[in-house]
Amino acid sequence: MIALARRLGQNYAFVATAVVFLSLLVAAGLRATPGVLIVPLEHAFGWSRDVISLSAAIGIFLYGLAGPFAAALMQRLGIRTVLVAALALMSAASAASAFMTSPLHLVLTWGVLTGVGTGCVAVVLGAAVVNRWFVERRGLMMGLLTASAATGTLVFLPLLAALAQHDGWRTVVCTVAAACAILIPLALWLLPEHPADVGLRPYGAPADAPIARAPAPSGSLLQATFGTLARASRDRNFWFLFGTFFICGFTTNGLVGTHFIAMCSDRGLGEVQAAGLLAAMGAFDLVGTTLSGWLTDRYDARKLLFAYYGLRGLSLVFLPFSDFSFYSLGVFTVFYGLDWIATVPPTLRLANDAFGERDAPVVFGWVVAGHQLGAACAAFFAGAMRTVQGDYFYAFIIAGATGVVAAVLALQVRGRSRGGAVLAGA
């Protein structure tokens, strides 16, 4: 690691980012796996869709709730330590689910354990790495790391759907477990805790900047996590960001990520074809989120969020009225895919501007918890609506309406300068 870092200099930041990109990619594939398992588990065990959706909702909720604690742990124990432990937990939980025989086992493995594990390998991990390794190009790099979730969907979903269709659901969970395990030695080998550990400055730092690690925060984990929340909760910016990200989760991985394949199955489209559409969304989101990071470095983040949420809401209202033809689904795939998680880079920038470098990582972790709380609500809500009404029509209409609400809320956020003055834009 040290020899490679000396050869690459500040460019080693891109090696560290690549390791985290792959980890986020695999975690995104694991988090998307319940969407592939809904129909196979329904057929294999006779479990109702709302019961299966409950496990997905718990996993998504814990995925978000773990975020602020993971951010505080990374500040104390180190990014690499937390990442390796999380990958091991994800691998073990996925492998253990191959032996499940009851809904309780499903909730424990794909709800509780994978939820906690993936919560440590999520957007907060990307934010921690970008803030530690980059001075320049933070928006662009955050966009790339956020886009790894889309790439995870792109890489894993078609493969997992094909495995589920031809080899059964147990092959799916074992494949995910193996992918997590493979990354553990890679993280141990190539990811230093800090640029200073390999004699480097962050990318873009001045040549005369000191090579030194920031001291670990004092105080307990709970004090850092909940103390930061207490300070942030007194600022209305926190609630606007929390509310918009709640709706972001409600309208993305909670609804579309969890139920899109099942919805297409209700309309006569095969699982592999529906997974292919989700993968295409992932491909377009890779472009859209990276572009969003580039735009965030240059334009008002509030106005970007207004556009993203408004357009997403309209696309969700459009889908249930479409005829699910190749043309209509293609239009939805492109339009929705470009916007899937493009909201992350501007939201992180607004959090940094409003709360400063000390509190922003943990505050952003709590905002991400809001995202996953919204996703969990949507995962269960849509499954319950499908069970009661027999279709997903109103679930998508309601989600589309919340997108318009988020667009309005985003314009209410205000940043603060270092002197405390309120800024009109972020």
C-alpha cells in the first residue's frame, strides 16, 4: 500500500475511492436483492407479499438508522475497520439466509443483520471518504460514489433475477454473500485509514499543507451521535433536509427498488425483463448522479433539488397510467433513471454549508436515516396496498405527489457562512 501510494502521490486518493466504490456497489446489490426475492419466496414458502415486504422495510429502516452511528464510528475507529466489519456481517447474514424456513428467519437475516451491515456501507461512507481524501472535486467524487448504488443495481439485478429464475433463490443469497466476502481482503490491502498514514496530503491540498491526521473526536459514541442530532434539530435546515430525503427514499428504493419487479409481474412482464429495466435505470442514474455532482460544484443546490424532486414526482404519477409497453416503460426508465439518486450531492453540499465540517458528517448520517425511514415506509406501504387493493396504482400516485412536496421544501433550505450570516443559496 505504502509503495503504491508513493508512486501515485495524491492520485492514490482515486485508489481509495475505487475500493469504496466497489464496496458501495456490492452493498447496493445486496440492498436491491429483496426486490428479486419477493416472487420466488412467495412461491417457495407461500408467504404473503406484505410479510416479505416487512422484512425489506426493516432492512431499509436499519440501513438508514445505522448511518449516523456508522459516521461517528468511522471518526473514532477508522473507515477501514468499520468497512471490513460491515462486509463480514453482510456476508454472514446473506449466507445464513440460505437455511431460513420461517418469516422470522427472513426478518433476522434480510431485515436486521443486512440492514445494520449495509447501513455502514452507504452514503455516509462515501461522504467520509470524500471529505478525508479530497479538497478539490468533492462534488464530482460524491456523485461518482453515490452512483455506485446505481451501478450495483446495473451489475447485480439481471444476474440475480436470472439465478432466481433458473437456479432458485438460495443461489441468489449465496452469490451475494460471496461478493461481500471477496471485498474484505481488498479493503484491508488498499484502503488506508487516512492519507497521512501513507505520507500523503488530500487530493488538491496545497503542497505546503501539513501531513497530519485530524485528532479523533472526544466523548462517547452516543454523545457524538445524539449530541450532534440535538444541536442540528434546533435548526430548521435540518428538518427541511430530513423531510426532503425522507421523500427521496419513499420515492426510490422503498417503492421502485423494492416493488418495481413485482409490479411488472402483475402486468405480465417477466422478472428478468423487469430486472433488466431496473438495471437500465441504474445505468442512466450512473450518468445522472455523476452529472449532478458536477452541477453541484457550480450551481445553487436548492434549485437543483427543486428540479430533481419535481420531475421525479411527475414520472411516478405517469407510470400507473401507462400501458407498460416497450415505449412507455422505456420513457419511464430513461427519465426516472437519470433522476434516481441525483439528489445526494446537492443534499450533502447543503448539509456541509449549513452545519460545518465538524458536525456535517453525523448530521448527514441522520439525514440519510430519514431517507431510509421513508424508504422503509414505502416498502411496507406499497406491499400492504398491493395486498389490500390488488395493485400498486395508488401507491405510485401518492408517492408522486410527495415528490412535488419535496421540491417545494428544498427551496426553503438556507446555508450559513462561517460568520453565521444566512446565505440565500447553498
